[in-house]
Amino acid sequence: MQGVAVAWQVYALTGSPLDLGLVGLAQFLPALVLWPITGLVADRLDRRSVIAGCHALLAICAGLLWWLAQMKQPSLGAIYAVLVIVGAARAFGGPAGHALSPNLVPRAELPNAIAWSSTIFHLSLASGPALGGLVYGASSASTVFVVHLLLEIVSGLLLLSLRARSRGEAQGESSAGAVIAGLRYVLHHKIVLGAISLDLFAVLLGGAVALLPIFARDILHAGPSGLGFLRSAPALGAAGMAIWLAARPLVRRTGIVMFSSVFVFGCATVAFALSTNFALSMAALGVAGAADMVSVYVRHSLVQLETPDAMRGRVAAVNLLFIGASNELGEFESGITAAWLGTVRAAVLGGVGTCMVVGIWALLFPELRRVDRLDPSTRNRE
């Protein structure tokens, strides 16, 4: 909800694609700067407390955005400053959340748990932007920020109610070694490196989320409520695919399936970019979300199952740095490209680039392409 409100607010203030791109950059920079310590915090401190503290900080940020929205002419610099704090909170909360998940279910059930967790997550991503657009259209950005603040408080309380072993085992390592251990682990495990770098470059090029306010207002003429539905469409597609994967988990040839899904994501991005019909645009975004969900399912399962628990926080920090680069930095890239080439051309070029990345990565990482089963303890690489 907050993402829709901030994006529409910034575009309404400036009308600049580049300023929309800076929304993503402001949230990515903290992850880039802080990643060496965010994973270490997740492996040394109680992960529940870390995540709850991050939600408390996000609640404060929602309050600050509400305060700025009361002004007749909000300061763009102040909005970006708050988004930097949002990025810092997510930078610490992400690794702790990813590292905590495998402590909640038996190892054999982890892929299925990831599918169900992703279902709930993407249903939230689907309903949140749609509700955000409707509330913004019916009331104002201020109301959206108040709702966000209240939900962050509820989230923190629910997290503290969890009862699970949630601390890593990095206490015995030297400080310098502990900080770089996650990066070293990723670089030396080609399957993990290939999976997260494929996502990085594919979504970095193919993500059109930052441009959705432009498509909604200037191309599809759908208004803020239409923007909310467009933001929800990928999540709806992802939620549907996650339910399918929970009912029918991937068993064989998971590497090939991952590469194929990323290729479909790129093609769907091109279809969205060329569409001038709202229903067709929604459908293309839904297909893109479903394809991305398959990639997320495989990548997340591989990273979690290939990584020992004592390392999960730091490996998750590296993984989330790559994800943040693909999402938030991808928004910045989209904003710059749209400012140079135009919105439609930028989105088409990004989708084509994603398809090209699939071919290149299939050649660079044959180990990933040949992965058969997700769990390395039962895997048969052909």
C-alpha cells in the first residue's frame, strides 16, 4: 500500500521518470552499504527480535511519511530520506527473516513451506497495492500511511509471539572472517551463485514496476486505482502459481524449469510494454508474476537447502543484496532508461535483455542448468 502511495505522490510532484527511479535507489543504497553486517546480526542475535525491531522502525517511517503528506508541498528530499531509513530497516529484517524460516519447519518440508509462505506473501502483495490505490483515490496518501503504521505494529507483535530456535552460531568466528563468510560461501558454490545472479540481472533489466505510474496515468489512463491494480497483477499471478507449486511441488529438472520461467518472464514484460489495453496489460503482468514465482521457488529452495544454518543469515544478506539490486536498483535503471529512450522502449528493451540473460547464464552455469532435485541430499545431477 505504501509503495503505491509513495510512487504516485512522487510522480504527481515532479512528473519525472528519473525521480520515480530514485525511489528505488533510495531504498537499495542502505542494503548495499550495510550488507556485511546485516547478515552477521542475523547469525549472532535473536532473529525474532531483529525482525520485530525492524518493523518498529518501519512504523516510525510510516508516521514520518504521514507527517510529510500533511504539508501543502512535501519536500522530495525528505521523502527520499525516509525511504533510505525504510531501506535500512529492510536490510536488517530481510536476512533475519530468511534465516529464521528454516527453523520453523522440518528440512524435508522446507520447499513446500516456501510455496505456502510465498502464497500468503504474494496474496498480500496483490491485495496491498490494490487497496493502496483505492484508499489513495478515495481519501489521500495520509490514510494509506496511517494504515501502514498500524499494520507494522501488529506485525511486530506477531513476530515476538513465535517460539522457535532463532539464533545462528557465528559467535566463534573472527570478526573479519564472519563478515565476509557469506560472500565467500556464495562465490564458491556455483549453484547458489548462478541462481541468485540470474535473478539479479533478469529482474534488473526486466522489472517495469518503477514505470507503472507512467503506464497507469499516461498510457492506460487508469488513475491511482488503476495503478494499484497494475501493481497487484504480478502478485496475483505469483500467488496462483505458488498455490499450484504447493499442491504439485517440483520434483525433477528444476534447473531447466528455472531458466524457462525467467525466459517467460522476459517475454511477458515485452507484451506488457507493447500493450495499450488495460485488461491485456493486467494479464501480461500476471503471467510475469507467475513465471517469477517459479524462479523464486527454485532459487529460494536451493539457497536455503544448500546453506548450513549457522551461515544462513550472512548468505541471505548476500542473496537479498542481489534481490535488492534487481528490484530497487532495477527501478532506478528503468527510470533512467525511460528518461533517455521513452517509457515503452525502455520496458521492451528490458524484457528482451532478460531473455538474453537466460541464454548467457545457461552457458555460464551448467551446474545450475543440470540441477535435477532441489534437496542436495537426494539430488541426482544428470
